[in-house]
Amino acid sequence: MLDQIKKVKKIEGNILSFDFGEKRIGVAIGNSITKSSHPLETINTPKNTERYKLIELLLKTWEPVKLVIGYPLNDDGTLSKMSLLAKKFGMKLGNKYNIPIAMIDERFTSSEADLELKKFEKNFKKRKIVVDQVAAMIILDSFFQNNSNENSNKNFQEVL
């Protein structure tokens, strides 16, 4: 019986969200049961080997049941260079760690995050440290909001 329980794939639990960038990756943590989220970390290195070591450590620590990746579309909804890089990033994580991936439209999340942070911190350098984490949190909140709505827009989310 215990073996059967172990074979059942978790569908509820921790979810990690990523705001992918070429220089930095913002990370947020949330929970699919409570639908709560908060900023977690900024991976501040452009070197892929270092990035994936840090991501692997986060995956081992938090044991997420799903990963949510921001999908940076152009203002008009078309794909950009960053869209393709973020999708490649998401596919690599999904394939390497066998964790379900959801791509979420992240247009304007970094701007929204910066506006929110300006309310509390006027210093740009201090805001810059956490803005990507807050953007990842906004992406995760969008994911929770979209998945709790019965009439959710299927184009809003792409599951890899």
C-alpha cells in the first residue's frame, strides 16, 4: 500500500515561479493549497552552470509539484527573443527534473513589481535586488488566479 502511495504523483504542494532574464532570474515560492506566494530569491549570475546549480538546490529544498515560468510576450502578444529563451529554459527544467511546467504571460510584471516596490523603497539599487523576485511572485499570483477561475482563458497559460 505504501508503495502505491509513493507512486502517486503529487498534485498539490509547493510551486516555484521564475521570472527569467539573461542577467538575473527572480524566484518566488507559493503553495497550491493556500494559493499564497512570496518572493524567495534572485539568481544573479549570467553563467548557466551556476544558475542550474542554484535552481537544483531550490528544487531539492522546496520539492515543488510544479514550476511556473514567466512567458515574456511583446505588448501585442507576439513572441519575442526573450519568449523563446524563457520557453527553452522552461523546457530544460521540465525535461531535466521531470516536474510539470506552466508558462504564464508575464507582460508588465517587472514594471508592476517596480511600482509596488517604489511604495516602500525609494532607492533604485535596493529595489533592483528584489524586483525580479517580486515579478516572479506576481507571475505566480497570476497562475493561481487563472487556475481558480472556472472560465479561465486557455491561451493565457501554456503547459509544457
